[in-house]
Amino acid sequence: MVDRRSKTKQQLWTENKELWARLAEFEETMRAIRSGEVDAFFVNDAKGHRVVTLEGGDSAYRVLVEAMNEGAALIEENGLVLFCNKRLATLLNANLESVMGASLFCFVAPADTGKVKTLLNQARIDACASDISLLCQDGTSRTVLLSLSPMSIHGSSRIGIVVTDLTERHKAEEELRSLSLIDELTGLLNRRGFLTIAQRTLNLAQWLEGPLLLVFADLDGMKAINDTLGHCEGDRALIDAAEILKKTYRDSDIIARLGGDEFTVLAMGTSIQDAGVLARRLQSEIDAQKRRGHRSYQLSISVGVVPYDTKAPLPIVDLMARADAAMYDNKRRKYENALRDGRAWAAGGPSSARRSESSTRPGSLAALRAG
């Protein structure tokens, strides 16, 4: 160790000048990094604070990273951000200076902290990715896909991350999902939505060996309503029918409009012995709607019901075909009874059909009459 007292004044002056020069260079480099003018890393390790400038900072690599639509960063294995592109700072509603040199965990939602720690451990060995929520500097949150890959920079182990914003994508997917699975008029599931969910429900009923009913419902006289009173009134009748079904069945039951005047319900935990109770409840809701409706016709709904046999399971489409057949058998008998009694058929004209009692056929198929 050299004793500073043995140095000449000139030597000390030279060392001091060199120190100030290095300090000025350090400050200029940090300013350039923070303003995004060069590719560089702010490193805090056992060797102290260091600035490592990436070779080829003006190369196509720099252009590529900065032009990315995704956020990109190089971080230490503990999460310290060494470098990030402008897109990542933008995603975080922050500036580059506040992101570089900070911990990645400063921007991770508390609920996802454990997930990110697991990802960092895994990324030391292999690439990995997961959806997480980031906390932006302005207090808002953003759903992103965080992709991590192990990297080696100048012999040091680092982790490269790519951050893809999923917020708009999730919104678009939800809108598309709603448009493709929901009936716009009634707000119920459409045929595609029903088939998507129903088969999973059948599989669950099969596994639980629990009872399940499939109900097929048809709004009687729909063509007559449209032809006589117009399609606006027809739409009103369909909306009312949907509301009747929603009030008749439970929130846990799957209710859908298959198209036209056809509806279906999948009622889990309900057996064929409950068919009579459901018919009376349906009729009660129809009567209540008639009293509120103040219309020149009365709603009438024909219903067919078939139980799901866990010992002889059928695909959902076959089950629907059986319930549909039971419903049309019910509709035919209602029509024949109306002709025999000299009554107007369902909603076919201004005079209304008299309410008929519900009936259940013996066997696996049940036909319920309501309205």
C-alpha cells in the first residue's frame, strides 16, 4: 500500500484529475442510458456499481429492440432491471430512469409476487412464461404475458424478459366470445354457447352420477304473431319467453335460445320426478306474464323433457333430439285438444287458448304442457 504522504503534490493532482474525469464519464454514461441514447446496463453486484455498454449499440439489434411492440428488459436473477426498452417504460406509464435500476417486483401486483419468484428461479435454467398483473406507476394495473429466458452477458448470468400487453387482447376476446356464444335478443346462451357448456355439464353429471334433465321449449304460434302483429311484437314475445324461463329455473341451470322460437334448459340435480313441479312453476310464470303483458294474445309454451341416464349416457345432440321429439308430441296434442274444444290455437289470433293442465307421459320421455 502506497502512503499518500509519500506522493508529490503533482501526483495527487493528476490522480484527482483522473478521478474527476472518470466520475464525469460515469455521470454522462448514466445520463445517456436513462435517456435511451445508448444500450447499457446499470449493474449492482459484488464488484460494485458498474456500467456495461452493450457492443454494437448502434446496430440493428438496438433498432429491433426499440421497435418492438412488446416491452423488453434485461434483469438480474434477483429481479433488478439492468436495461429496458422504451415500450416497457410506456407499458408501466413510467420513464426509463425510474425503471432501470429498480426491481421488477416494484411493478408486480402483490398477488403475483410468488408467481414471478417461481418464474425467475425457473428462468435460470429454461425459458418460461405466464400471465401476470403489473402495477403501473400511475396506480393502474395491466394484464401482461411475462416471458423469461436465461441469457449470458459478458460471462454473467442474466435473464431476458419480454412483456406482452394482454389488456386489449382480453377485451377483444371477451367481445368475440360474447358475440359468438350469446343470443343478442334475449341475452341467453345461443346454440353454440349451449353446446359448448352442456357437454361439460353432462360429463360432470356422469362423474357425480347425479340426476339431470334436458328441457326443450317452443313458443307456440310464433309465425302467427309475426304475420299478424309484426316482427317487433314477435321479438317482444321471445324476450318474454326468455324471462319466463329464467324465473322458472334456477340460476345454476343452463338456459339457451337455440334459434327462432326454440329454447332449451339443462337442469342439473333435477330428476324426472320433478317434472310436474317444473310444469306448475312454468305455468305460474306464464300466467303472471299474461297479467302484466296487456297484449291481444296470450303466450303459450310447449315443453318436452328427457332425463339423462348416467348408466346409458347419450351425447348432448342425441339428448336434444329426444327432448325435441317429446316437445313436438306435446305441441301436437295441444293442437288436437284445441281443435276438439273449438278453441283458437295458442297465439294464432286475438282470442287466447284456455290453459290446459300439464301432463306427463310414462317412460323416459316426459311431455309437459304449459300455456
